[in-house]
Amino acid sequence: MDRDDERPLYLQVADQLRAKITSGELQEGDRLPSVPGLASDLGIARSTASEALKVLISEGLAVARSGAGTFVRLPREPQRLIRAWYRATPYGSPFRQDMERQGRAAGWTYDSQTLQAPPEIRTRLALTEPEGDTEDVVRTHYVFTANEEPVMLSTSWEPLATTRGTPIVLPEDGMLAGRGVVERMLSIGVVIDDWVEEVGARPGTAMECDRLRHAPGSTIMTIQRTYYAAEQPVETADIVVPADRFALVYCGKMGRFSG
Amino acid sequence: MDRDDERPLYLQVADQLRAKITSGELQEGDRLPSVPGLASDLGIARSTASEALKVLISEGLAVARSGAGTFVRLPREPQRLIRAWYRATPYGSPFRQDMERQGRAAGWTYDSQTLQAPPEIRTRLALTEPEGDTEDVVRTHYVFTANEEPVMLSTSWEPLATTRGTPIVLPEDGMLAGRGVVERMLSIGVVIDDWVEEVGARPGTAMECDRLRHAPGSTIMTIQRTYYAAEQPVETADIVVPADRFALVYCGKMGRFSG
DNA sequence: TCGAATTTGTGCGTATGTATC
DNA sequence: GGATACATACGCACAAATTCG
């Protein structure tokens, strides 16, 4: 440690602690030195030691538990979610296929409702102006689980213009329950041929983290997926996955339209 | 403001300032109250006022300029990075094309070096065991800029087995400098036909955030990209983009291999 | 060009509340 | 219940950057 100008003191202390984590000297779940401990050991102020730990916490390398201490929290090796559907036969649940390939039991709970689409969804589904307060979409909230643990949230929107009067109006009802949008739509003659996904990331909201049993503020990835049949959007979904458990895998071929 | 238990004081102050931003009372570039100003106006300690401003900074709603003040920085509508290359002719810089489509001036700086690939990269490039300490890859660090601002980091690895003795050993050297991997490889007869991208997200490290001029700990997305020619990996890169500025767009077609 | 005023960044010290062990 | 730990809040001081007359 250098008391000179070089770098701020609290960053030097953070570097020192980070090195112990990345080198493996401190492992997952191990307790980091406490604020008073660091302060007296290194001869610095408690507030300075506290700043150093906050750096590691903001980097996601540690979590503080009030009253207990600050603990190492290594980023887990993420599971891979294959998001490029090169399956020749898109039958069955894509999520279940991904999980079973990695030896995990997939499941989900859901909750469907018909209502009038909000403006943002109208844009994504290319809906016309609403007529009065007519209900024109089916919204379904999903919680997906792997080995009984919640791991993914999804909110799906399907226009009633496409599905009204068919056996698949409700996504999780009837013979094709749980088979995925593509297969369900195919059964009523709607051939989904294009997909677009827009991937973002941000700290999770309190509600999202709660439903995923995650620490508040932990990083999540968001996917806005839209399915098209003959250039017409027939389903769109907001998908939320915790970033410390999943990586999204996309692939394709060069040189011509990637679809 | 409530001096009672309710919520921590610095969060209440942060809420109050955030409300002024989201309501539009304070606009992009406007100066927030200074730390001493807040402290005396609200009758709180300067350190408490400072904490409140740090909350907004960590949320990406403000930036501090030492000596000048703290300024509103509204979350921009995220720029879209098109990551599915359906360009029939993959000529020119993909990054520049994305930026110019959105009316921004693209640029980059780089730094190339030949060295022996570390284990993780060996796996990704399917390299055999190293012979002694032979240098077998070219590593290039990039900092990409849009309108002079750093917006994306990338570290690219190319096996010397592919490029040794050709005019394109150094990515940013010679006639094809800045033209992108695909075009450069094509010029030596290596036809890149497959790509795989693995997308993750996490809080940025101190170094990453510093190089991107971002608040430490702000959310970033990571992309591990690998290019293949005839099923053989010929380049891999680690790409880092700040999540509050970019969304990644992937698209494809259903029902057959998505490439 | 210079200097005074302002502002952020860092670092010190202390104290209290509350959670955990 | 007592010891320990983190979270919050207060106070002060100085350095470095910026701004402006």
C-alpha cells in the first residue's frame, strides 16, 4: 500500500482484496475482513475501509449482510440459453429443451388474462388504434423454473385478431398447452417464420428480484422478443433472466440473410 | 423530507432530486444542486448530500464533473447494435455502419500485440497445446467511439496459424485496416461462414467503467463472439458495451438452420 | 495571465441504530 | 445478553479541478 498520490487509498485497498478473490485465496462464501478489522490492520479510517468494500460490492464480487459481515460472491458459471432456433422441427417447449439438455427439470406457472393492449405493446404488435375499451390481446405472465427454482420471467402478448375463436386462445389451455408459441400458432395455420430479439441489461427492480429469489439490485437481462408470420407480428414477449445464471447464445451464418 | 425512521435520509434526498429529473423540471445537462448547497438548504451534513448524489450517479441519471458540479444525464433511448449480419456484402466496418445508420460518427483506437494465447482463448480458438512459449496469436485491444465518446471495448484474438505471413497479420495495418474481420480474412482466402455470440451482463469492473467514462459498477453487457471458417474458429473477441446506451438486436428465420 | 471562489473527491474522526451471532 | 458487524449520519480538513472576473 502506498500512502502517496498514485491512486486513492480506498481503491488500493479494494485492489488488494479483489486480488485475494480472483487468485482463489478467498473463495465463494468466505468472509472478507470486517470494516473495523481492515481499519486497524491497515492503519486507515473505518470510512475508508468501508469505501473499499463498497467498490467490491458494486462490482458484484461481494455482498454485505448487515450485522454478519461481507462475503465473497463469485459469479457462477452461467447456464446457456440457446436463443437461435435452428431446430428443423420446432415442436415442444423451447425452454424445456434447453433445460433438459443441461440436465435440469423444467417447469412453469402462468396466469392468462384478456385485456386491451397498452400503447407500447400496440406498437410492437402493429395494432391499430383501440376501439373504445375493447379487449384485443391475451396477456400471459409466466414464471419458469429449473429444478423447482424460479429462473426466468416472461410476459407474453398475443393479439386476439389472430387467435379469437380458435382452440388456442389461451396459451396454456387445451391439447397444445405448454408446447410453445410456434407450434400453437402452426396448429391454426399461422406459420411463424421470422423472429427478432432485442437484448438489454439493467439492475433488477425489487419485484423482479423478489420473484426470482435474487438479491435486490442484482443484474438482469431483458429480452424483447417478437414473432412474425408473413411480416406480421403475431406474438411479443418481455423476458427477464438473471444475468448471473444465464448467458444467451445466438448463432447464424454469414453472407446472406441470417434467417 | 422526513427525519423519522421511514427511509434513510440520503435516499429521501435522492428521491426528491430524481423526481425533479423525471418530471422534466431538470433537463439534460442542467446542473444539480451542489453538495454544500444541498447541505445548507436542507440542513443536512455534506456527506449525506454527497451520498444522495452518488445514488443518482449510480443509477446513471447524473454525472459528476470534479470542480464543476453534478449534471443531469438522461438515459438515452438505447442505440441499437444490429448483431445479426444479414448484409449480403459484409464490406466495411460493421460498427461504423451501425453508428452511421443512427447518425453518429464512429471511430476507434487500438493496440495490437503478438503473444501466446491464455488457456481460455486456446479453448475458444481450438488451439493445440502451446509449444514452449511460442507466440501463437495476435491480440488487439480496441476502444470504439461514437461522436468522440468511448462506447464499446473489444479484445480480439486471431491465431497466427491463420494469418502468419499474410498482409493482414496486424488487424489495423495495411490496405484493409478498419475493414472488419470478415473482409480481412476473405482477402487471404479464409471465408468466414459461421458466427456464435454468447451474451452476458454484469456490473462493470473499475477499469472497464473508467475506460468507458461510466460510473463504477454500472451495468455492462458482454459478448463472446467467435467466427468460424469451415467449422474452424478463426477469430474470437470479448466485447463490452454499457447496457444503458445499447441494446443488442438479433434476428433470424424459423424452421431451418438460422444461418 | 492570474487569482479567488466554488465544487467535487478523498480521507479522517465520531456517534447511533440495528442486525447477526 | 453481550460482542461484533454493517448502515447511516454527523462533523472537519485538504487537494485537485473548474469557473469566472
